[in-house]
Amino acid sequence: MKAIGLMSGTSLDGLDIAYCDIQGNYTDTKVKLLDYQEVKMPHQLKEKIQYCCQTDGGHVQDICSLNFELGSWFGECTKTFMDERHITSVDYIASHGQTIYHIPEDTKNYHKSTLQIGEPALIAYQTNCQVVANFRAMDMAAQGQGAPLVPYADYLLYRDDHLDRILLNIGGISNITYLKKGCLEEDVFAFDTGPGNMLIDEAMRHFYNLEYDRDGKHGRNGHLCEELYQELMGMNYIHMAPPKSTGRELFGKQLAHALFERYTLPADDFITTLTYFTADSIAYNIMTFTKGCDELVVAGGGAFNKTLLERLQMQLPKTHVLTQEDLGYSSNAKEAIAFVILGNETLHHHYANMISATGAKRKMILGTITPATKEDFK
């Protein structure tokens, strides 16, 4: 089958579009990336998402409107991608959507829940393709946290009989999948470690009006602020035992700007400290909650931050830190490909949640299907 995966993550860099050939399912899955494009998100749309993600931000009408606006943009980007490559036949599109808010556990006032927007009906209408979306809800219905979901695809593609391997994705949030050598499905261990690029990107926007720290240059130039570093490393989430998942609501703009107000530091000292915190919180979680690994394979935008990778290697001296590119894959396309795999499982009526990662009580078929309308009805 030919399929397209769409991923818009917490970093809000843009829309990842991965065009794949996929055959079989579950442990017989074979997937090949045929083409990939990242479409930069329009600044105005990005601002609307950031506004709606804040607890004191978007009202119900803002989120209602944004759901359709974002779905329309996803559909337009995908249709353009297909037209430019003369792709005339796609069996399905798998869309993760844009997470607006995530509540992994019940609180005093709120029920555990998650919300991804980007209306799939608009994607299906504009592309004339069936769309699989809303992957997280069924896992939460089974009392899971709805995240992380990518470990299912990691297990299918990256398990190895001879290596203890950890797959690390550094997007807005960082998450790991631990695959011990010769692992079985029940051995897979995965969770969100904490921030990825999110705090670093906020600092770059605040101090330099840039979207990210290219190659980790500013993170390399500054000095560590020990007081700020210790405060961040002391956050409860970093030390919380898995299963756990998090997002912008904890490590997003509100935290960053509260820190900017409380600490008077040179810009690069801030960025260095946030970079070290990001790397060290990942390393701490790996050393505390896994047995370590032979290989740490990094994907996501953080794979291109050289300072971040060097700090990870320094904190994990017995581990070989490498990127998806070192294995012949794509750091940018990894998560979009993962949702191609999850969509394929949906269409095969096969479960796709890794209960050891999400804490769900049952294995569940994930996603909802929006059919294509390829002809006018009489």
C-alpha cells in the first residue's frame, strides 16, 4: 500500500509529510520512505496554536475555529505535495493532528484527557483519500495516558537480537523507547523524559527572534547557571517514575517566560543552561529508569543540535550516541513514518498501543477513520 503520514509536533516547526510504501502488518511490517517534505508553518497559524495551548489563552470559539483552519492547512499541504510529485493514488493518510492540551492523569478538577486538532474531514475532502486520525483517544479510554504511541513502531522497526537500543526523539518534548536485546513486546519500555527543543526554542525567540539554535551554536557559547540548572533538574516530573507523559502545558512558553522574568542572565548563558538541562534530564531518566544501552539513536529536530548531542555523549560515556542518518534513515521523517505504521494497524484491525508504555489496561485498535468521497452521490 501507498500511504502518507502527517506529523505536527510540539515544537511547531511545521508539517512533516512522509510518503511511504508499506506492506504487511505487525511484526511482518515493511515500510520504505519514498519521499519527504517539511512544510514550514505560517507564523500566524503558529501564533494561534501557541495561544490556544496556554491555560489562560484560547476560548472555545478559538479552538473550534483553529481545528478547521489547521485541518484545511494540512489538507492543502498534502494535496500540493501529491500534485507536485504526480501522486495519484494513496491508500490512506495517517494524521497525528496538533496536540492542544494533554492531561495524562485525573486531577481534582479535570478528567484525564487529550485533544489533538486538525479536522480530518477537511484532509479527506481536499485529497480524496481516507484519513486515519485521533490515535490517542482509545488508549486513554482503556485507562492509558494516550502517550507515547511511537514505541509501537519503534518495536516493529528497530528491535535487535544483539544490541540494547534506545530510540530517542527530541522534538518539542523528548521521549525514549527502550528495546533490550532480543526484546519481546512486553519488554518494551517507553516514556516522555521531559523537555526537548521547547525551552531552547522559546529562549531563541525571546532573545534573538529566531526559531531555533542552529547547530547548537548559542548553547555552546554560554556558561552554565548552576542555580537555574538545579531548579530545573529538581522539577518533579524529571524524577517521576514511568509511565509518564507531558507536553507544552508543563514545559512550554509559560515556564520559559517565568524563568526569563526571574533570572537576569546573558542570552547565551540562558540557552546553554537550558540545553544542558534538556540533555541531562534525558540522561538522568535513561540511567535511572533503564539499564542503559549500547546505542542511543536520536531523531527529531534535536538530532541536529550538536551541542545537545555532545552533552548527551558526555553524560552517557558507555553509550554510542548516533542519529537516524547514521542508520540510513531520516531524523525528520521518523514520527510521520510511525503514524503511517499506526494507521496501517488500524486498517488491519490490529491493536497498536504499547501498554507497557502508556499504562493502558488493554491492547486497543487506535484511530478513527474518515472515508474518502471520490464521487458525487446522485
